[in-house]
Amino acid sequence: MDDFWVPFDNDLAKRDLRMVKLEQKVSGCFCTEGGAETFCRIRSYISTCRKNGQRVFDASVSALLGDPFYPSFLQSPPVPSG
């Protein structure tokens, strides 16, 4: 009750999905399936960074420069196909 750093609830999945529903509510819908997929990938990356104590801005810049954050439990980053 005294530690305000502890979240009010422990439902991380519900909090992660909230942004998707909020985006749908604000814009009405996603224009394309690709746009919805891109939105979800970015939100997932941000959520992973936050849950692992990373600064979102720094992790985003690193990702855009080709060096994305990977949680420690991953052995090695996936090799891009193509």
C-alpha cells in the first residue's frame, strides 16, 4: 500500500492490449492489415523494453540504427531473412 512503484494491478497483457483498442477507438479502425501489424510490432517492442528496464527512446534509436534490444533470455538475435 505504501510502495507507489508497484502497479495497481498485475494484468500486463490487458495493459498491452489497451493501446490497440484505444487506437481503434480514436481512428475508427486500422486502414490496412499491414498498418495494424506494424502498430502491434512497435507496441510489442516498446512493452518488451519497458518490462526489461530499458529506456524506450534509446532502445528505439538503437533499433532504427540496426541494433535492437533483445532480452537476455534470447541466445542470439534472429538472423534477418531476405
